[in-house]
Amino acid sequence: MRAKEKRTGMTEEQEKLFHAHTKKKLEKYFWAAVIFVLLFQVYNILYALYYTDFRLDTQASRVYMCLYIAISAACIAAIGFGCMLSVGKKVSYNKMCLNLYTAFGCVLILWSVCMTIYDQRVSDNLSIYMTSAIYVAGLIYMKPQASVPLFIFCQAFLLKGFSWTAQQGMADNYGKTVNTIGITLVAMFISLYRYSNMRQEFLYYLDMELKNKEILAQSEKLSYMARHDALTGLWNRNYLMEWTEQLFRSNKKQRAAAFMIDIDFFKQYNDVYGHTAGDECLQKVALAMKNLRGGGILFRFGGEEFLYMFLDPKEEGGLFAEELRRCVEGLRLKAANPKSYVTVSVGFAEGSMDTEEEYRTLLRKADEALYCAKSSGRNRSIGYERTGFLREKARMERNRESAADIEKEK
């Protein structure tokens, strides 16, 4: 594996990606090349038939016709195999498509050599080979392992053909030899340069893709950190501000329920068990509340305080507040007092949330309800509507206690 990677400059996985990338990039050029060659040969066949009055009564016309039909058949076969491979989903089909491109290029240039040598009977025309060599080098995918031996073989075949025509007493071959060697070297250089450039471009493309993914991952990480609490993973107050601003911009009439949750005696918990245990306690409480399927959004509001927000609440607030309280109590986490468990107090309020002012009023009401829940004994849930009654009850109790103290003094 390492020897192959060192030789090709790519890993096996990169080679597969290169095949897929190159096939996608060159596919349209290959089809254009094949269709162009096919149409040109159809024209040659029709012209040969017309020129000989559909008789093909000479050996030359029959040879040319066979050559035209042969390359036309190669084009049709390439189109057929290419269509079958293009609709396939397997990764190996990409490499097979590229091999098909190479095979067609080999057939085309070998055909042009045969045509060129046969043309030497009557002319010094080299245009078919020269055009095909540049055509294949510039448009057809070929590895160096295929292109270099192919061009060397074609040049040797041409020289052998020129030698045969010289023995037949035809024109001098010096100019043709120089021209074909020159065009062969140019075509070989173009093919090698193009293949090397494609691989370099692909490696550059992979490098850019990797950097883009790293940048995107870093951006997503920063975005996550900006919106989430690092300890509990819940949404933080930054996202709360963003979320509410989006609601206000929507100009949509919204009714909302806000639940303020506070862990009871959390300072004492930290003093007894330490801040590490306190962090673990926060994480467990947050996870328990997050797993409730209430359909709202849970935020860490600050310290040991959480905020649960609902839009268009379908459930009566007291029921969900009790669910929140019970799910934390059900964790059975030892509190600062070993004889009791960690609990939460919940205050909730409902109201409109169309503007920022209404939103702040809603939070203030929920916070007042939470204060009442904590001041009236903790581990309970209270709605804002009950806060007035509870405060009046507390005031009356304080008055009775004061009256009793005065009576004792008397």
C-alpha cells in the first residue's frame, strides 16, 4: 500500500476520489469527441458511397469503407459501454469509465495511423494522424503508462509504413518522418502534462476542500459555543436574546408560558460536596429537564437557574411545572442535607409575547412566582396568579406573629 502511495502520490481512497472527480469533469468532453468522430465517419461513408455511385468498385474505396465502418463501430461501442457505466452506482465504474476513455483514444489514434499509411499511396497527407494525435492528447484521458507506449508504437508503425511506401517507389520520406516525430513528441508532451496537471489540480482541490471543511467545522464550533452553555449543553442567554429578537421581527401574535426553575439550596450543596460535584449536579438536573417532552425550549438562565419557554402552550402551566419539579426530585441526588434530595422550585407565568416589553413583563412575573415558591418552603411550583394570595397570607401571618409578641410583652 505504501509503495503504491509513494509511486502515485495518492492514497487508495484519494485515487477513488480522483477517478470520480476526473470522470465527472471529462465526461462531457469525451461524449463530444466520440459523437464528433462518429458524425464525421458517417459523412465519410456517405461521401464514399456517393463518389463511387454506391458501387465501391475499387480496392481503395473498399479499404477506406472498412476503415470508416471500423471506427464508427468503435464509436457506437464506446457510447453503449459509456451509457451502461454512467448509470451504474458502483465506485469502480468511475475507473472503468476512464479506462473506456483511454481505450477509445488508443483505437482512434491507431486508426489514424492506418489511414495515414494507406494515404501515402497517393499523397503525402499527414493531417489525419496529426489531427488525431493532438485530438487524443488534448481531449482523451490517458495515463502515462498508456500514452507513452502508444505514441512510441504509433511512431514506429508510421516509420515502418513510410519505409514500405519508399520501397514502392513513392515520394521521399524525410519530411514526413520529421513532421510525424515532431507531432508525436508534442502530443506525448501534451498528454503527459495534462495528466500531471489534472492530478495536481485534484490534490489542490482536495486540500481546499479539507481547509473549507476545517473552516466550516471551526465556524460551527464557535457558533455552538456562542449559543450553548459550556457546562450543561443547554441554550444560553445569547441564544435567548437571538430567539426573542426573531419572534419580535416576525410581527406574529404570540402567546407564551415562561417557567423559571431554581435548584434549592445549591450554594450549600457546593459548600458540602465541592464545585466539581456541583457541576455534575447541574448537568444531571439539566439533562432530566431537557428530556421532558414538553415541546418548549430550555435555557440555562444563570448559575443554578433555568428558563423553560413555550410558545402557544397547549398544556396547563401547573401540570408541566409539577413535571419539572418531580423529574428533578426523581433523580434522588443527595442534597446538602444527606436526609433529603436535590429539588427545584418552579415559578411560571403565561401571557402575550409580541413585544420586548411584554416579554420582560412575562419573565418578571415568572421570577416573582419563583420567589414565592422559594420563600414559601421550596420544592414546589407556583403560578403567578397565586403570588398575590400567598403574599397576603404571609403578611397576615407576620402580623399575627407581631401581635402575639406584643401581647407577650404586656
